[in-house]
Amino acid sequence: MTHNEEGHVAEEGNLVNYPANHVVAVVDTLSQVRALVPDLTANGFLESEIHVHSGVAHANELDESTGRGGLAGIAIRIAEALGIENVEMEVKSRYEQAMRDGHYVLVIAAPTEERKERVSEILAQHEAHSVTFHGRFTIEDIVPPDDDTSV
């Protein structure tokens, strides 16, 4: 784990690419991150499978990309230009705003149902919110966002 120019936790890892077969979550404090990451590694998740992002620089990086390449990326850009939202764009905006607000976005590899369930349990123990699983073609809410905060 490293810190970015704003003193927030930053992990090398590509936040911009669509996180297929990953669980994505928000935690509010650095102390939560510092407790959560060792708990994940103690439960069999490799450090290379855990990415933590926060701060305006990461939010800007996420904002500048659709997360998709090729025709899918072009279609998303056209939809954005026309003001058409879809679930993927809404979820991306939620995580972008969380980072702008000083929260921490975790992206954890979960290539199997068992690992998805295990990481979800660990995140719940650490009071993570806005938890989603990003499958190849679907996004599943595990812990929906609070209506009051949108993150």
C-alpha cells in the first residue's frame, strides 16, 4: 500500500478498466482500510488482488475513462454525450464521487462464487458499503448504496 499526493492510500492497479469478476466497495476511513486489508490477506486474498483507491486524482482518472475498449467504449461515450445513463455508468459515478469525498474504494478479485461470498462477508465485518460484484456482463448489488449518501 502506498499513499498518493493527497496522503490517501493508493495501490498500483488499474481502476479504469472494467473490474470483471471483482467485488468493489467503499469504506469511510483509513483505519478501516488498515484493518480490512490484513483481514483479507489472512483469509487467502493476495495483496496483488486487493486495490485501494482514494482522492481526486483517482476520481479524475476514473471519470476520464469508460472502463471499456473498442465498440463498447465508443457506445458508452455516445450514450454519455446524449445524456443516457445505464447501470454501469451510475455505479462508476458512485465510486468516483466516493473518492472525491475522501472515502476509499476497494477493488478485490473474486473469480469464483466462493471468493465473492467470502470477500463480501469480510467487507460486511468492516462496515463497507456500496458493495457490488462486477461480473463479465452484470453488476450485482451486494450492499446497495445508502439513499442519503449515494456512495
